[in-house]
Amino acid sequence: MAIEDWIDEKEGERRGGQGSVIKVRHRFDGRIGALKTLHPDAQGKRERRYRFLQEVSALKALAGDGIPLVFEANEGTWDVKGIDLYLVMEFVAGPTMEELATTKEPTLDEALVALKRVVEVLGRGHQMLIFHRDVKHNNVIFRNGVWSDPVIVDLGMAFSPLEDEASYNTPAGQELGNRFLRLPEFAPNGQHRDARSDLAMAAGLLFYMLSGAAPRVLVDHQGLLPHERGSVQFRATLMSDPRWNSILRFFHVAFQYMLHHRYQTAREMLDALADIKEGPKLEKSDLEDQVAKLKALMDGDYHRERVAAGRFMEESSLLLSEKLRKIWETAGLTDAPVYPQFNENGQVFSLVNRVSRLRHSDPHVWFHHDVALQDGRLVAAWWMDDQSKTLVHHCSAADGESLKEALLGAADNIAARVIERLVFKLEPPASLLPFLQ
């Protein structure tokens, strides 16, 4: 066997970052293949040649079934200078996901079937510690244009645990991944070998099939996940499907920024897809339906923002209340707290205390404190009785430590003002005449 036995079919060339692929035919048996060779400058680079060895090894390990079969390759000469590396693999006739989705939008069922197949193939690789690391719409070909028969191609960035891999890890400072979906763990010196990265990119394929847009990043500048962004347009027929809330929950897990919050294994993602595919159960009770709607609502960005900020609002307010209580006790005062609570749909956390002398109910001062979430900012204020509010602090909703420090720092002044007002109420009148008339 030799590269000379394969004849160029002259049907164009597909170029990638490391090499190029052309359609070829074997001069003796007529097999149609795809011949991949490295670019001339890459042929002389040891790290590029080692990557080629890894790609061919991964293809052979997976042995077809959703991955192109290897017909012929000389990867074994990767460390021999002067020998050009080549790979002839099965030629998969059909459009890429990008090409097919542009001409024929998939139904929800077709998209789910396609993704299920992709995840199954990735999962087989993960069991052998083979990670693709470059899953995107241009690296999936649908054999004969059939949505249920996707083939994952281009394993040029794949990692497989070869014996000599320690000497040829991804160089320090080099970023992996692609522009289809940039993952934080693929940044320089990040976690480059993790099944959960492949799964996040696979979820990006479903996102692309349903929206026609690449997800690009997990979290944008507004803190929104891909499916939460207003710029993304899903078809009305998809959003009216009774399974749509389940699709959104699937995306919500798959696109999490933290690795341990995503689907952990291909099996877990396949189970989630199976739940979506089944659709609503005929015996589903109204209670179950309403609970599902509540969960989907609470998973949305609107409520997640309030939950995240609410933790800072409550924690800092209770710390302030505790510090004030200790100051007032030292002064011989007591406070009767009204149960602290969230108001205004979770946008305000309020505290109310009735401050008076120990074992006296009158005179007293009503102390009020609240922290409000307003347009992504936390605004803290306090007031006494029916007086005007005094602003204590305002900061980003993500800066809980700043809020805590500001409130605790203001405690002495707040306590002094409350005591000052109570002293005013306790002072006897200048003359008893008003009581005698």
C-alpha cells in the first residue's frame, strides 16, 4: 500500500488548520476515500506529526460507526524525518451540518435524533479516554443528507492516551477549541482533557440546529447563556412544542460555565435527551405540570439573578442587625424584630426593629433597613419612624463583600442616631404646664 495508489478525483479540496483533505479513488479496487495530508510546514514539525499520530490512533480505536473508517495510513512513521504523513479514510458523501441546516431546517425530532447519535459516538470515545475537543457544525457530516446518520470527522485536535503523550502535550499558553463555542477550560493552561467539554460543544450542535446560530460563548457580557439571549431567534413551531421547556432546561445544564454543573457523562446527557424525546406523559397530572412550569421559570435568568443577589442582600442585612443588637444591649436597650423578609418579588430584603429601653415598650423608635436590587445594583438604606431614608451604600449585584463591609461599617453611626432619637423621646418636657391645663 502506498499513497501513489490513490488517485485524486479532482472534486475540490477541504483545507483545515493542520492539513487538507481531497477525494480519492484507489487505482486497483475502486474504493472511494478521503486523503488527508499535513500542510508542508506542518510536516516538518514534530508536535504536528505527533498530533497526526493521535488522530489516526483515535480513528482506528473507534473503528467506524459514526466515525470514518481508516483505509490506510503511515502514522507509524511520525518520528521519521523526511517521510510525509498521510491518511486515507472512508469518504462520507453528504453535507456538513452547516450546509444541511442552511437548506433544510430540521424538525425538533430530527435534531434530537442527530444529537443523540453524536453523543453516543463521543461517549464511546470517552470510555477509551479519547476526547474530540473540536466538535462543531462543520465537523459533522450527514451521510446522504439524512439527519439520523451523522458522522463526526476531523479528529485533528483529538486527545488519546498514547504511551509517549507526556512529551507532546498541548504547549503552555496555547488555546484549544474553536469559534463555534469557546469554552473557558480551553484557555491557555486550562483543563484540556475532559469529556464534559465535548458534551458542552455537542449541546452547541443542538442549539445550532434549532436556531441557525452558533452559541459562540457560554456566558456573554450580560451573564446570559446562549439560549437566554434576545439576539437568538428560535422558530415559533419549536417554542410551541410541549417539550420546549425541557429543551431550555437541557441547554441550561449543558451550557453551565463551571464544569461540575454540566452533564458529567455522555450517559447522563443521553438520559436527559431521552426524557425530552418522550415528551409530556399522557397521565401527567396538573400538579406535575405546574411544578415543571415553576422549575423552568425559576431556572430563567430573571429569577437566577434574584437568587444570586438575594443571598448577599439577606446575609449582609442580618449581620448588620446582629451588630446593632449587641450595641443596643450594651446601652441597656432592647429591640423587638419584625420577621425579616423579601418583598416586591424578591427585589427587596427588609428588616424592621422596635428599639426601646429594656422591659419598656414606650417610648420606642421604629428602625427600618432594606437592601433593594435595582437594574443590577444593590442599594442599601435605613430610616427611623416616618423619617426620610438615608442611603448607606450602592454597588454591583455581584459585589456582596462590598455591601457587607459598608453596612457593618455604618452600624455605629446608625446605632448612635437611633439612640439619639430615643433620648429625644425620653427627655421630659420643659414645663409641666401642658399636662396641668
